Amino acid sequence: MVDFVYKPEVDYSLISAENSEQTNKYLADFKKGLLVPLEVHIMNADGLRKFINSQEVPLDVREEYRDKDKEIDDALAGVIRTYSELETETNERQLESTANREYFKHFKDANIDPAKLNYIKLLRSYELMKIANLKFIEYWDTIIRIFKAVKHTGNSDKFLEQVLVFRAFPRRETCDMVSLFLRRLSYLLRINKEEIKYDSVIASGVYTSQVSYTLSAIFREDLDRVISSVTTQNVAGNYKKTQVSEIVEDTAIIDEYTLDTQGNEAFNQGYFHIISIKPNKFEVELEKIRKAIYIETHLGAEEDALRQDLIRKFISHAKSKDRIKEYENFLVTYFGFIKDTLTLQFTNFTESDKLLYLYHFGPVFFLKVVIHYMREGKTGYVHRNYTQKTMLRELPFEYVKYFLKTFWDNNVYKKTTKVDRNSYDSYQMLKTSVRNIWREEQAEVLQKIQSEQVFLRAFKLHDLASLKPFLVHELSYSLHVSLIRFLGADYLYMPVHRSKK
């Protein structure tokens, strides 16, 4: 049986953005134009869409992914749409117009300086390519996930080779190459802050007159020397007048309502690293907590829900009139409780390993676990008067998100280093640890599925929604979510590990 696994020819994550020799070697295609290396996305997406719907595909293979047609079409259409939008936005005339319009937001000059205008154009190109690449990664990962789940047969293996080996995997590698390009461009622009809001990236950097900000500057063999030479000089412009060597606080809090813990590599970027709070809803929930008559901070039924032996010092009574402080104290304890629960099975992990695991697990998945166990344990709810005779019981979701923002930044993000967060080897070590835990459980879980007709039918139909309650019961909700985060939603269909006797 052929094992279709994404194995890039080059590990771009190991190449330093400062290494001109290496970046020039692997980014040479960009010398032909900003979008030239990305054209293969649209070509492969269009060709793949035609191929998988053609008469060349055997009917038995076609049946394997027929129920995923919409998801496949959406992903491939997304690739084409993303490229088209990027092509429009990076058109020279469009970039020129945008740079002129936004010039005085960046520089407090009397007149427009062409050199600084070029800086803004290149910065804008970086922002556009960054968000486009994140979308390409998401779309191609969707295609890979769907087709890796197709059963291996004589007919399907040839088909999967065409889909995965010749189309999807190479485009995923293109994304990794673009990530290197973006790191190199970030190095040139000396980007010191960026945030993802909605469907866009907003970045700021440091301008210097010692660099000509054109695409060709990326390929300067002496770029590292040039960048180093300006570290002791004050820079002009409205981009934070500072020295490059100045130490910026290592925080993931972008603003009062946004947490962004994304790193510099493809493997530590994605929605699960970003928490966005809705200001209006937060203010409403804040007022509800202030006016609460009672706040549930007891454990309730949670012992059964968590199935863990971590209960300690957890029962508190609403003695304080300061409901906000009372709720925040509860959340600190509860978040710590969930942290312990998520890392309980990694008995061989150091504290640093556990923190890195939580970082990659991400605040969004952590929030999922928190809310699930709050609902299961019937805790964290706020009681307030609705009418004279009616009381409402609500879970202030937006406020929990808001408080998690600071908690996560202080207790997870700031306690890991930038080097560790961007280390592909460390990330792979964590994935291997999660995979090993699943291998210990996999055989027994699959045996139980095969012994129950209802479960077996859902398994064969790839009906994961129907199987979820069973998996949560067998594995615990926290482990189930960890497996999804690190191994993918289809972890149940991974090849069965046979231990050597």
C-alpha cells in the first residue's frame, strides 16, 4: 500500500531569513515577478477540479469522496478566488494608488518622498501576500485531508498519486516557500508588529534611507550587513522612531480586544491562535456580571464530566459584593484547572514542554474545552434578575474570552520563547507525543466501533458527528480535542499502529 504523506523536498522552516545565500537559492523564482511563483496555485486548482470530475476517475473511487464535493469545490474555488484578488491588489497601479492614499498615515513629511512611497508599496505587498498564503494553506490542507481519507485500492492509488503527489503536495510546498519569502521580506522591511483582523493583515516596520525598497532588494547578498548597519541609527518616518535593536515586549495582545499568538511559520499560524472579542457584547456582559445576584463557582457535576482526579480548593461561595473580582478569581482558578487537565497525560513532559504544548494547542481550542466543561459541570454561570419574578442564568462567553486574552498572554505566551514557538522540531515532538497517546487507545476504540452496528455504520460513512459522543466518552473531551488539533479531524482513520513483539 502506498503511504501518501506530505514530504517536502526542502524544509523551508529551517532556512534563516538572514541567510542571503540560501534565500537567493530557494526564492530565485520571485526575481521574475511577485506573483510568478504563485501562478501554479491557480493552474493546479483549475486542473484538479476538472480531473476529479472527469471520466478518468473510476466510479468506485468517485464514490469515496462524493459526499465531500461541496467542500472540495469550495476549497478549489477559494484558491482561484484568492489568487485573483491578490493579482488585482498587487497590480502596480493599485499599489501606487494605495501607497499615495496612505502615505501621510505613515510619514509626517511635507511632500511625498518616492523612496518612502516604495517602502509602503512593498509593505502593502507583504500584507496582501501574507493573508493570501494563509488562505492557500487552509484550502490545500482541506484538499489533502479529504483525499488522504480515500481508501487505498489498486484504482484509488493511481488516482491519489495524481491528486496528492502531483498537485496538492507540491502546492502545499509552494506555501512553505512563500512563507520563507515573507520572512525574508519581513527582515528587509524590519517588521516589528503585525496583526490579523478579519480578512487582512496589518503590519508596521522600520524605514531606512540606506535601503532601496524594490523587489530586487530581497536578493541583495549584503542585506544582512546593511540591516545590521542601521541598528544603531535612529530611523525616520512615522513607523515607531526607534532602533531595530530595541527590545519590544514579547506580548500577543494586539489591542484591548485582540489576542494573536501566531508565529512566523506555517505550522504555528491559523485561526486557532487568534481571539477576537466583540466590544459591544463584552460591555453588555460586563454589566450583567456587575448586577449578578449569584455566580456559580462550584464544581457541580464536573467530576463526572472531566473524569480527572484534579479537584482541589475549588469550591467558593459568593461572599464578595465585587462580582467582577469574584468572577475573575474563579476564572483564574478554572483556567489553571483546565491547563492541568490538558497536560495530565504527558507524564514525561517538563514544564517547558507543557507550556509549548499549550501554545500550539492554541487559545481558541483552549476556550472550546473551557466552555464545554463549564456547561457539563454547570459552573461559571451568572444569575441575575430579569423581571420581578424571573431570574436568568447565563454563561458570559464574550467576557470569558476577554479574560482569557490576558491570562493566556501572561501564563502561556510570555512563558515560551520566540525560538521555541517557531521551532519545527519542537512542534513535531509534540505531535509525536499526541500520536503516541492515540496509538495506545486506537485499537480498543476501533474494536468497540466494530462491535456496535450503529457505530460501524457511522464509521464507514465517515459520519464523525454521530461518533463524537462515543469518542468523547471513551477518550475524554480534552483528549478528543487535542487529537483533532494536532492530528486532524480524521484521526480515527489513521493507520493502526502495530507494536513490535
